[in-house]
Amino acid sequence: MGGVLRAEPVWVETFTGLWIDRFAKLVKAVKERGGNGPGGGRPWCLPLADRVLLVAVYHRTNLTMRQLAPLFGISPGTVCRVIHRLRPLLEPAPRAVADVERLWIVDGTLIPVRDRTVGASSRNYRFSANVQVIIDADTRLVVASARPAPGTKADGHVWRESELPAAAAGTTVIADGAYLGTGLIVPHRRRAGRPLLHGQEEDNAEHRRVRARVEHTFARMKNWKILRDCRQKGDGLHHAVQAVATMHSLALVG
């Protein structure tokens, strides 16, 4: 059975949103991380570029493996093996160490999941997981992301339990009011009977203006439809967030 989709410019740009030269960088990174495997076994029925395209299309469209199989001319079982083999290799490249002169923004978003061991019934009326992400305020690139937590946990609680505080040590990080008491820069809090001072209102307005960048980043990342309804189990959501962060960065700066 012959497939339709191949790692050619028209298909890459249509189904992934990446220019072909940026997609080539993704393929190179996967190859350097061992994407072709140790060798010696049965060869893959698709070249590496097509397999990377398959994983990218899966994250972009959230099609089922049975739907992807005829598009690439392979069996659903092979689609499953390709996705599980390559998805951990799409994680972002290591970023520069924290810098006190940089400004980072952290926030959490709820991502609907099917795995009951990962998510919980949340305020978005879905079974969701709380995913914490740090972005650079200037470049809007994803700096780090935490492992998913049940959607019922508050952002501040998830922050404290994650590895993000260690990753952000030495850097100025701003957040919304849900992170009160975490040591991050949060808006001035209005108390009963005590209105904010004029300077505090101006500070909050500037804080909202800058912090909105992380909301814009979430909106762009959720163009990858796997983050609207993740069917993967176990570490699947974590790998999906990492892969989407990588492709989001490639789409922005190459």
C-alpha cells in the first residue's frame, strides 16, 4: 500500500506549519539523538524524515493511528511504534543557564487528557492535567516545562513540587496571583477596604501587559491539536508538550 504523505515541502509546510529548512533541523536533531536506532534489526519501512513527519503530523492534527496509517502507507501498528520510538527524541535542546538580566514568565494551562492516572476532573469541565511552562519574555520561546500534574492542583502548589524553581534559580520570574507566596513577582493584591495605590495600579497594568505573552504562547502551542485532547497514556502528555515546545521554537526562530 503506497502512502500519500512524504517529507516534501508541500506536505511538510501544510501539515506541520514548519518551513522545510526548519523541518530539516528537526530531522537532524532526531538523528543525532539516535532516531535511526542502534541498527542490526529489521529496518524501518519509512526513511527517518518521513517518520519525523509522521510524528509531527500526529501532534499537529491529533489523528488516530488508524487514520494516519493509510496516509503514510504503513500499518497502524507501525505508526504506533514510530510514535513511541521518536516522541522522546523531540524534546527541546538545552537552553542557556539562568541569567539575572533575563525576564521569564511562568503559568499553567489545563490540557484535556484521557489517562485517569495523569489528570483529574477540573474547572474546565474536562478531565485535565495542569502543565506548567516557563517562557522567555523577549523571545517568547519555551524555556522549560514541568511534568503534568492533576488539573485539580493549584498553580502555586504544582510550581513548588516541580523542578521549575531549580531551573529558574537566579532569574527574574513573573507570574499571576495564583503564585502568591512562591517568591515570584506577582501583582499587588487588593485587600478588603484598602484600595490599591495609584502606583500599584500602574504596576499591575504593566504586569498584565507583559504576562499576556505566556497566554499568547499557550494559544500558539495549542494549534498543535494533541494539546486539546491528549489520548496518550503515562508520559505521553509530557513528551507531547516537549515536542510541541520544540516545534513552536522552530516555527518562531528556526
